[in-house]
Amino acid sequence: MNGPEIQVEFASELHVFVPRARQAGTLRAATDGVSSLGHVIESLGVPLTEVGALLVDGREVPFAHVPAAGESVTVRTVARPQQVPGHLRFLLDVHLGTLARRLRLLGVDTAYESTDIGDPALAARSAAEQRVMLSRDRGLLRRRELWAGAFVYSTRPEEQLRDVLDRFRPELLPWTRCTACNGLLRKATKDEVADQLKHGTHATYDVFAQCTACGRAYWKGAHHEQLEAIVERALTESRGQR
């Protein structure tokens, strides 16, 4: 783009995508007189999944607005909690396995691809199943066929979980989903899951659950206290957001 220039100011939360904006404050960007403002914002490095309101000289405009020379643009971040039509559910890519398991632990409908199936297939699944795509891949989040998407800002699972819960405020139903496959859990007797129990487990525990999809058995084993802490922290923070 070598046409007339506009001035663009990004919300501080978006500086991770445009590092030079952190130092310069307002950037100058060339336009071609044809491309939309949304296209210009993306060309500067910001996925539109992370953009909220766009203001041009103080008035809100759609992504399709074609900027003119000299306009002053303010790019805000997505308002929280972010509203998603219909039933809120997620799809996570291969790099977010721990986050996927923690969301499932909290009872949030979370699909996860444990292998790299490629951006086109992920975007197609997001659209087909109407799932919010969570990823740190900016290229994936720019794909037009996505139903909805969100960038995962942190590399630390506990921070990732906190951010997703704050942004979308999903209903939390802990201990109701299989952390392995996302299926729903049901109460099970010891006899029903006996083939999955070692001798010590069989003798020590009496309360079990089983996944209705994959058949995996669950009980309050050695890691339960750690999982309980994750659940209690999430529930406490969720109550504080209401």
C-alpha cells in the first residue's frame, strides 16, 4: 500500500501484535483507497478476532469502512465479557493441550486436536461445529472461514485459563466432562470400571465416574488435590467477575 496515509492508535492490549506502537503511540499507515480498514489493521499484524470497536475521527465505523487520507483511527480491544451467539464451546489447536484439559475439568465443552491437522481443517471444524477457535497462531485466526476465534496471549496454562474464563465467562460445571475426550461423565460402580483398576485402587476407592463416550474411569486419586485447587481457584474468580 503506497497511497494516502492515515494515523492509527492501538489499545495497549494490542501492542503485542504491533510492538512499534508501544514506543510510537500513533502509527502512520499507507492506504490504497480501496482496501477496508479491517484489511489495513490486519496488514499491521493484528488479527480481527482481537479488535473491538474501530473509531475514525471519534465515530464508530465497521471493519468494511474504506479509510481516506488523513483520518485518525483508534483501534480498541474486544469488550469483555465477549458475547458469542448460541451455545459457547471451544476448539483448541495442538499446542494448547493443557488448557484444553483444564477447561474440560471445569465442565466447559472443549474440542482439541492432538495432532497438527493444518489451519484449513481447523478453520473448517470451527465453522462446522460453531466453536470458538483458541490459538496462538495469528495466521490461523485470520482465516475467513473461522466461525469465531480468540488469541491466547500467555504461554503459561494458568494464565491462559484465567484469560479465557475472563474473556468469555463460560458456565462452569466442574467434574462433568472427560479430560481425555470431552465426553460427559456419569456415576459408575466399582464393578463397571473394575477392568481399569489396579489392585491398590480397587481396594482403596469406592466412588467412581465413567465417560459416556470413551469409557475412561475416574476417581479421586493421587492428583485430586491439585485438580481441586484448579477448580476452586476458577470458581472463586468466576464468582468475583459477576
